[in-house]
Amino acid sequence: MTRAFLLNLRDMLGIALAVVALCALAVCALPAAAQTAAASVPAVAATVAEASANPYGLAALWSGSDLVAKAVLVLLLIMSAGSWYILVVKVLEQSKMGKQARAAQAFWSAKTVADGTQALDADSPFRFLADAAANAIKKHDGLMGHIPVNDWLAMGIQRAVDRINSNAQGGLAFLATVGSISPFVGLFGTVWGIYHALTAIGISGQASIDKVAGPVGEALIMTAIGLAVAVPAVLAYNWLVRRNKEVMDEVRAFGSDLHAVVLGTIKA
């Protein structure tokens, strides 16, 4: 029993010595780990600061640009915002006119032209056509009475159709203008950036990358922004023109049928 006790005591002492050794190693490693962590903190902070102070980002482009470059950027921003605004507004207007064209089919079920006119929405272009036809009939007197009623009624309806078409075309000229000139505005910014690059080279006396990278990057960004403004404007213009054609076909068809109905009512 004494021998077994001694063996157990020896094993316990060995385990205790191993634990003490591990604790000593851990205590010795703590200062080194602390020093490593302390050294890594400035490195991480420097990396973050370097990323936030990117000399070739958009923020650096704006802060480092002169008055001309900023004016180009602001002009491109205004053209882009205007293009998107017109796109949204015209899509809503055209959708509303499409719904009004479907609702205008109830006009032909009315007993009289006046009843059909009252059934249309007050802001509907088809209501505007019906009112124009009624006004043409009322004003067919005096010198205008010498004009045949058929021609006079056709003239009144055609004027109303032209006015509706003019209102439907509103804003499309702006899209066409933006799509045409925004690439050249961006190109002007590109030329201005290259001019700055050449000026920096001339002042420094050496064509080092750090002297020309900023202005050249500014020039390339200007070109990209100009194209980013032009492409959506051109696509929106073509799409809206096609949708306008569809809506105006409905308006013209309604005007032609209205002309025949009103003329038949007069002769009757």
C-alpha cells in the first residue's frame, strides 16, 4: 500500500509540475502578445485612414477640382436629375392617358354627344376633344358661317388634337438635348483634366505617376459620367416617343369618329 501511495504521489507531483510550466509559458507569452496587438492597432488604423483618404475617389475629385470642373459636374448632375424626373412624370401621364382612352369607349354608348361628354373625366384629352367639337358648332356663325360645317368641324377637332399632341411632347426635347450634349460636356471635363495633367507635368518637371494620376483619373471620370447621363436620356426619349405614338393614335381615332358622329347629328 505504501508503494502504491508513493506512485500516486509521484504522478500527482508530475501533473502539478506540468501545470506550473504551462502557466509560466502563458505568463511569458502575454507581454509579447500585447506588444503584437498594440503594434497591429496602428497598422489597422493606418489602413482605414488610407482607405478613407483615397486620393482618386469621387470625394477627392470634388475637393480637388477647380471651379470649371465643379461646374461641369453640377451641370451633368442637373441634366441627369432632370432626365429621370421627366421620365417618371411622362410615364405616369401616358399611363393615365391610356386609362382614359379605355374609359372613353363608354362615350359611344351615350344617347347624345352632350351626355357622352359629361361621362368623360374633366381632365381627359377625350373630353377636351368633345368640348372642342361642341364649341366649333356653337361658333359656326358670322363670317365663319361661310365655311362648310364639315370643314369647320374638322378644323376645330384638328386644333384640339394638335394641342393634345403638343402637351404630350412636353419634356421630350429636354431628353433629346441631354442625350445629345452630355457626352460633349463630359468630353470637355476630360479635356480640362488632361490640361491639368499637362500643367502638373510642366510644373514638376517630371512625368511621375503621382503628378498625373489625379488629373487623368478626373478626366476619365468626367467621360464616364457624361456617358452615364446620355445613355439613359436617349433610351428614355425613344421609349417615350413610342408610347406617345400609341396614345396619340387613340386620340386621333377618337377625333375621327367624333367628327363623323357630330356631323351626322347636325344633318339629322
